[in-house]
Amino acid sequence: MKAAVLYEPNTPLVIEEISTRKPKPREVLIRTAVSGLCHSDLHFIEGLYPHPLPMVLGHEASGIVEQVGDEVSYLQPGDHVITCLSVFCGTCENCTAGRPVICTNTDVKLPPGQADRLQWQKSAQLHTGMNLSAFAEQMLVHENAVVKIRKDMPLDRAALIGCSIITGFGAVSNTAKVAPGETVAVIGCGGVGMAAINGAYIAGAARIIAVDTNPVKLQLAAKLGATDLVNPNDGDPVEQIKALTGGGVHHALECLGLKKTAEQSFEMLAFGGTATIVGMVPFGEKIELHGFDFLRERRIQGSSMGSNRFRTDMPRLIELYLQGRLHLDDWISNKIKLTEINQGFDAMKAGKAVRTVIDFEIA
């Protein structure tokens, strides 16, 4: 099968012929249908997060089950699935406490460098990215890294739910727990930010303030539920939001993963407000905040993949899409072939796409 391999940071991905071994107990082999290009992948490509190389990245995907290993009872060949990097064991302390997104069982959530699922004829080990490696025509994964979905759900839309949608929507509903009537600011209107905006709208937020420097993305944000649009090119976004709200917002969601915007998310809070860091701040980067601000009971917290319980959350998101409330049709900017993956990341870096997806059916 073909796969996109990262050999070194800040170099183009290379299309190689690789293979997988047969599924072991509790593993499934999936034919990849669609895989989205995510900023998290770009962080690894740019060397902002350490990981053994060479590696096959990709984690936002949908597909069809081809084979199942022994002891797999949840899935069978022919099932349509969404993959998720939040693979869980179901038995550790976090899983049994209802927080499977931060499962600690390294027998299931394999640390970098430990998976042996990818094979090739070159001498070096080919590493699995985020327990999935979705930039390949097939994925060999643990059964608890997938959720079975209804077959009438379009697989291109379904793939988006695997990362950007669950991350942004879940940050609103699961992590921040936005309540009806509250005010929300979303910093960054990429795929994750758009999902947060749509999620805040569905949650009943009274005002949803979209923050981005791209006017085209701001207009899409308005279509998805934003009531106010703030462009940092027009002035300090913190001051703009305080002026709009008379003092600050109940919730600020940072969806870019930058030191400056993470700090701004805290600064734009009203008394008692909560900042939720959704974006991946580069490894080793420190965030600086004024200690005095905490005296007004402002809070800051992290959100991993929308604090998801993905086997519950993702089927519900599919229902919201099929009911017309979750607007996934507006997300996909481009469909490309696997061989066009580097051009897809170039478009991402240039801010030209909300979401680019690889469609493995394109010849």
C-alpha cells in the first residue's frame, strides 16, 4: 500500500510503498477512505513535538473494516468506522472515572516508538503516528481506537469528526461546559475553531465572538453561529472583546496553540470566566499570566481532543449533522489525492483552507 512518510522535520512527506502485518488479538485492519490534514500533523512535520522518525502521520480519518483479529467482538468486516487517537483501555483509573481521553494504559495507548504495525523493506523501523497512521491506504489499529458508525453517513464528513469536530465541539460541551446564555470567544477559525463556534451555537450561547485575521474564515464563522467578528488586524483583540461585552467573556477557547493567543484568552475573561486551551502549544513553550487576575476567580484549563468519550460523542455528532444542526458541509475546502499531500499542507500554512482531506478513492 502507499503511505506518506516523514523522514526529517521540515522536509516534504515522501510517498512510499509499505505494508502492515496481520491483525493480532484486539486489532483491526481498516481500508482508509478519507483522511483530514490537521495542524497537529503540521506540528510534527515542523519538529515542534518530538517523535521518533521515520513516521507515517495522520489521525483524522474514516474507513471500512477489512479484517479483525482474535477477541474482537465490537467490529466485523464491512463496518464503517471513524478512527480516533484517543484510544482507551476501559479499565484504568481514568477510563473507569469517565475520562477515557486521558487513558494511561500503555499496553493500549502505545508510547511513541513502541508500535510494530507498519512494515517495509528498508532497514529502519517505520513508526506509527498517534497509534493510527492515517496517511496510508490501510490502518492497523487497536479496536478501541475506532467507533462504528451508521452506513448512510458520508465518509468524507465522518472523517472530520475524528479530530477537528470532536476537538472543537467537545471543548465547548465537555471541557468548558458552556451553558445557555453565556458569552464565548473562539480564537482561531480553522477546523477546530469552526467546530467550537458551531458547538457554542448548539449549546445556546448568547454571544459567540469569532477571532481571526482571515476575513473569509470570519464570514464562514458567522454562517456557523458567530454573533460578532473580531479581526486582530483592527486592534488588540482583548480590548475589542472587552468593549463588545462590557468587561469580558464567560468562556474563551484558544484554538491556535500559540503562546500569545493562549495568554490573550485568559486576559479577555470576565470575572469568574474560564479560558480553555484547545490548540497544541509547542512543546516546551511557557505561558505567562498575571497572578493578580486569579483573585477574580478566573480559570485556565486544557482540553485534550475535546475531553471526548468518542464512542458516545461521535454517533451523537453524526445525528446532529444528519439533522442539519452541525454544518459539516461547510468544512471541506479541498479534496486531494495522497500524492498531493505536501500541497495540502502548503495551503494550510498559507491559511487558504478550513480543512483539506485526502480522498483515497480519487485516482
